[in-house]
Amino acid sequence: MVLALVAPPWAWAGEGVRFYERSAEGWFWYAEAPPEPEPEPEPEPEPEPVPAPTPAPLAEVPSPPPPDAGTASGPTPLSAAWLRANLERYRDSAIDDPSPRNVALYLYLQRLTIDKAERFAEATQRAVWADPLLDETTRRPLATFAANLVNREAGEALELALAETAQVAGLWFLYRSDCPYCEAQAPLLQLLAARYGFSIQAIALDGRPLPGGFFPEFRVDQGQAKALGVVSTPALFLARPPDGVVPLAQGVLSLAELKSRLVHAAVEAGWIDAQWRARTRAQVADLRMDATGLDAAALSEDPDALLEHLRGLIAAPAPLLPGGP
């Protein structure tokens, strides 16, 4: 109060002017002194960047070590067995580290392998030419004109074998009248009958004739189909009562397949000579190895003895039948 009373009048005048200038604050406005601004915090110093560690120099990748040249118990170095076991390893080494040395090393080994194969092929050819039992031209000629001659002779032998088969056996033809495949097979059977003299007995499973008038003198099935195990038509059988019945097919056959099966079935049944099978093949000689009943204990480790034993496994050519080519 004392200070207020002793304050000079101009101090009050200025305060009064400012009071009236702020009339919008009203009579009850409590004016507070503006707060002192808080001092801004000093920015923390940025940490100094840690220098990146200097990378250690990359160590030189050593090239894969070359494969062992062989051990005392392994294959002989540079032999076929050694190359088979190691060539790919040398190739992989050359791919992983294609240095001039590694690449050249692999290429030389590859060249050696190829040259060995070429020498083996040449030796194989010489051995085949020198041994008729190994030469395929002994079985069947490769020249076109000679192969055609062999085919013609086999065809002539097949005609003779079919004629002989027709004299000792006949055909049973089991069919259904509503089977289109039976109708397609019938003309070929009539051709066999006309050309070779086959006796053909048609048996109708449904008791009806075939369309087209084929085999009008048919018989009705009396249980033959069940006894023969027929599951499909046309069903063909080579029959020689009372010796037996041999199945040929249950389905349509071409004329060539029908001829071949007829001769084979007759040979298997023992109704014609077994040599007809070899003669009807398109080959000069039937030279096949047969190891049936071979005593393995009798085989010798001696190369010469083993070679002679193997040669003895080839059957001798069958002699030609009288009147044959």
C-alpha cells in the first residue's frame, strides 16, 4: 500500500489506459503474468559414427585337389575302370576351377576315353568278321538283295508248312451272328480253306448264321465255348481230334499273323516237323546260344577254355528238310 500511495500519478495513468484498452476481458479478469519460457533443452550431441570394420582380405579359394591317381587296392590308373570312376571328378574339378591345367587335364582324359572306345569298336569289328558264329550276316544278310532273297525263301517255306498243317489239323471258328469282327474274320478263313485246304468248322454261340452267307453249314454251340474258355469272339482253335485242341486267338487276326500262328501252334503240338519253325523265319541260319542246364561250376577261369565253352553254347544250324531251299 505504501508503495502504491507513493507511486507517481503517471504510473497509474498508464495502467488505467491499458486497463480500458482491454475492456473485452471484463471486470473479473484475473491477469496473470505470462510464464517465463522454458529454456529449450540443448540437443544431445550426435554419437560419432563408428567406423566400419575393415573387411579382411578374402582368402584365395584353393582349387579342388585332383583325384587320387589310384591306390594299391583300386583299379589300375588310366584303365577303363579307373576312367569310369574318376573322369567325372576331373570334369567337376575343371568346372569349379577352370584353370588351364584343370581343363587340359580333363580334356586329355576324355580324349583317352574316346580313343579307347574307338580301338574297342575296331577290335570288335575284326572279331566279328573273323568268327562266323558272331557275324550277324551268318544269320541274316544285310545287303538288300540278299535280304529279299531270304524273305522270299521264308515265305515259300511258310506256304509248304501251311499246306502240311492243313493235312493234319483243322480250324474251329466260334462266332456270334451279331459280332462285326466275326464277319470281318470269316473271309480270311475261307481264303485259308481255298488256298491250303484247311477244314473249317464254324460254331455259332447264338445259334444263328453269319451275315453275308459265310459258313452256311455251321453248328450250334453245345458247350464247346465253355469247355474251351471262350470269352470273346471270334475265337479260333487249331484242332486235331482226338489228339487235342490248340488255341490260336480270341480276336481278329490279319492273314499274315494267322499263318504264323497256325505253323507255330502245329509245331508246338508236334503235328508237323519242328524244323518248319526255323525255315519259316527270315534268316539263313538259326544260331542262338542256349545255356539251359549249364553247370556254372564247370566254367573255367581260363579265358581260352571259357571262350570254347561259350562257342559250344551256340546250337548248330538245323539241316534243311528234303525238298527245301
